[in-house]
Amino acid sequence: MKCRFCSHELSVEFIDLNDAPPSNSFLSKEGLDRDEAYYPLKLYVCDQCFLVQVDEYKLATEIFDEEYVYFSSYSKSWLAHSKAYCNMMVERFGFNEDSLVTEIASNDGYLLQYFQEKSIPVLGIEPTLSTAKVSREKGIENLVAFFGVELAQQLADEGRKTDLLLGNNVLAHVPNINDFVGGFKVVLKERGVVTMEFPHLMQLIQHNQFDTIYHEHFSYLSLTTVCNIFHQHGLELFDVEELPTHGGSLRIFGKHVEDETKPVTERLEKLLQKEREEGLTTVEYYKGFAEKAELVKMQMLQFLEEQKAAGTKVAAYGAAAKGNTLLNYCEVKDDVIKFVVDASPHKQGKYLPGSHIPVVEEAEIRKYKPNYIIILPWNIQQEIMEQLDYIKEWGGKFVIPIPQLAIV
């Protein structure tokens, strides 16, 4: 396997989470009797550019298909985050009715709707038809396509270069990162701005967030590596924000190298320096991570075995991709967790890949009265605990599995 950025031969293993089904490949009841496809979930770190990555065992076109089940609008906190971003960008850069805002991986219109409310023209690029349909119902124009140089050139030829090009949690999702970032250069206006949000690799390692590793995430990114990728394609980062989302993310701000109107900020320089001091540009930094994941696996299995022996009721909340990584790595099945609740009707009535735990609506919690609810999307645990506060009526407790198992 060669590095998807610099083509260097990969030899340094980061972590091996064994074989697993794709985390968003939910099953119908009829599909439970069929053999599931499992793919290796082994990551390597490039000892030249320090990009952490998994091979493309399942094609992106197969993962992000017309039956894709992840819809962004079912998290209130994520909607609030998106609206705040819109307001900040308009205030900082002055986007208006004469601008064009283009979002790559626009999903169900969760973010572009806020620009549209301000009468700013928008364009969504979204490869999954299931989510693009919902976005179109909101009146948002969508291209059902994968973004890259070819599509960027098509838009440029049509006179549709963009003032703001944004993508939230998509930079890590593309197998050909050079083609993807190369497209930014083509479609961005001369004084345009690129923003991308992605989980910060440094936070993943520091806080043992191994469950954010799954086949949809082809790359795991540091600021240092992203700077190098952008520079390779004639772009430059000029600012960065550290965000609490997804356990610790970065929002990067990019521009054309030739654009001298946006000076590089001090906080960008400081975070690059912090990564160097932490050791992200050394191979040694990436060793030993697998042992941290193994500890969580032992804690999880011990907890579930104890509850099964005691006859207590255990359920879970949030049919998130990260939860499927955790459950499959820990080899958990539907005999120890009764069900998982999810707010999205697109997941309800289906079964989690691998573990085959049924996904149900929230009303099942009051009926079943579980003693413990495992919060799988721990990144929004506060939102979930407030929503399910009523489990205290029967003495119910929450279990947070990451960074180490805790009972609340």
C-alpha cells in the first residue's frame, strides 16, 4: 500500500481494529440471514508526510450510495453549530446576494439552508441521492456527484466559480485526496475562501478516540499534513480554529497562494508549533495507540458480561458509525444489548452492521426501562443525557465508553 498523498510505501502500522463491515451499512430484517461483507480496518502512518490512512477496501462509490442513511439534520447541536458558522462567515468575509457558497458533501441541506435564509446563492454537491433529495425539498440546488478536478473544471467552465467553498467532515472521506484538493484550486474564485472541518488527529490520539476510525474515513489528519496537501495544489492555509465537535476538530481556512489579501494568523502558526512539540512529525508519536484501544475493549466486555450475569437491562443510544466501530471491535452482539435508539427514521427498523442490534425509536426506552444506556455518539453526550434525563425515574444510568468506560 502506498500513501494516498505522497505515494511513499507504507510500512508503519498505526492500529489494527480487525475486520469489520462498513459502519453505515445498516441491514434490513431480510438481510440478517445473508453473509455480510467484512473488510480490514488496519491503519498505517506514512513516515514521510505523516498522513494516517486506511486502504480503500470498499469503494467510496459503494459506501456513499443512494441508500446512505446518515442525515445531518437530526442533531440539534450540529444544526446550531452550522448556523453559528454561517453567521460568522458572513460577518467576517461579507458574503451577500452577489456571492456563491458551494458546499461539498452538503448532505440534507443542514448548513446551506442558513445561507439561503440570508438570500445568498448556494450550491450543494452531494453524492448520496437519499440525502440530496431532502436538500432539494428545501429548495437547495444539488448536484448528485463526487467532487474532484473534473467536476470543478465543469463548474468553472460554466462560470460557476465560488466565493466560499466549504466541506464539513468530508476531507477525511475521500480516497483520492489529491484530486479532491486539486479541485479546490480550479473552482475557487481569485479572492475566494475554502473552509474544511475534520476531526483533529492529535485529539484522536490524546483522547483514545479509536472508534472514529471506520471505512468511510480514508484519512486521519493533522494540521501539518493538511498544510502540505494544500500547498502541493497551489493553496495556502491562513487561519485555523479548534472546535469541540466530534471530540475535537479543526476548521481550516484556505486561499490561493497568489491571494495576498488574507495574512496568515498567529493561531495557525501556534498550532503548527504545538503539533511539532507534541511529536506529530515523528513516527514514535504514533506507536502504542493500539494498547489504549485494547484497554477500552477489555472494560466494555467486562461491563457487559457483568450485566448479563446479573440480569440487568442494557440498551444503547445513537446508531452512529463510531458506535459500530466500537461494538464490532469489542465483538458485541444483540444478546447483551437489547436495542439502540436513534432519532433518525431512516435508521429505525434496521439493524446495526455486524452486531445485528435492532434500531428503534425513543419510545422503546420508557417501555423497556433499561438499567443502563450506553451512549455511542459520546461527542454529543450532554445533549443525549439531557434528552433522556427521565431514565432517572427508575434509577437508570448512562455509560460513556470513550476515552475509557465511565458510568454516569
